[in-house]
Amino acid sequence: MGNHIHLLLKEEQEELGIIMRRIGASYVYWYNRKYQRCGHLFQDRYKSEAVEDDRYFLTVLRYIHRNPVKAGMVKDIAEYKLSSYSEYMGNSKIIDTDLYLSCLMMIGKKQL
């Protein structure tokens, strides 16, 4: 995954397009400054898909975390240092894991 990233974002006060522009502009500024270059970095517009239910949310999150394993970059999800996986495994520092945990609880209750 040297040429793309996966993000799972919750849209609240700002539209996704604005959020992505901010992320992209900040990254391009940092990258160009670090490598003493200028100009565009990204080839295409980002792709997005709405997550509208708990089951799909968990499916997407699992896909994102397992992607480096499927790509053959690591053997274990926890080995991939650019993942938020460790945040969900109890070392949460920057990720709000409450939504994930509440989805697990809701699905668990429905299956009982």
C-alpha cells in the first residue's frame, strides 16, 4: 500500500470533501517541504463510500486493518506500524474507539 491509504471517518460538522481537502493540503505541504519539492502529489480524487449501518462499519474496519496482511506486507496485523489497530486493542491515544465498541455491543445484543 505504498500508493494509497484507507481512512474511516465520521462526518459530523464538516462535509467529507472539506475534510479530505484539509488532510490532503496538510500532507502535500508537509511532504513538499520535507523533500524540497513543489506541486501536486495526488493523481486522482479520493474515493468514498457511505457506511450506513453497524455491520458494514465493522466490515470496513476489519478490511482496513487486514489489508496490509492481504497485501503481504506483514504476517500479523499488529506488526503494521501505520495502522490504527493497536488503538482498538486498548492503546487508544488518538482514535475515538467508542463508536466501534458500541457497534460491537449492538450487534452482540441482536444476535442473542
